[in-house]
Amino acid sequence: MVARNDLPAERNRTGMTERGVVPVTMMSSPGTGRTTLLERTITDLAARRPVAGVEGDQETRLDADRIGRTGCAAAQVNTGAGCHLTRR
């Protein structure tokens, strides 16, 4: 099932590389401090380069709101019952 995401993922990587975008993916269990780490990282990096975030969550936009309060653009993607998105 994941293999069908290979081509779109490669297109994303190529497009980001061509534009000088450095994507960072962070995953962890709830309550491990991931959003706090992102807030600090964004604050530290924002003075040197543009920063934006895409926050994935099953139901809420709480983390995206926290990321947005750092001043960076933050988009929310709700995944529903799953922990990741898959192409249909």
C-alpha cells in the first residue's frame, strides 16, 4: 500500500530540492515534547530563513495553533482515525 506513494513522494522531494526547501519530518508518541521542540526550532531558525509547518493530527488543530503562535505559517492536516495519510 505504501509503494503507491513512492511516485508522489519523489515528485515532492524533487520540487522541494529545486526550490531550496529543506523538509524535516518529525514523528513521536503523544506527550513526548515534539511540539515544544518544534516551537523552539522554529523560533531559532526563523531569524535565518523562512520557516513553515504542516501539522498532522487525527482530529484537532491544537499543535498547528501552537506552531502558528511562533509567527510561522502553519497548515493543519487532519488524518481522521489513522495516524498517516494515504492516497486514494
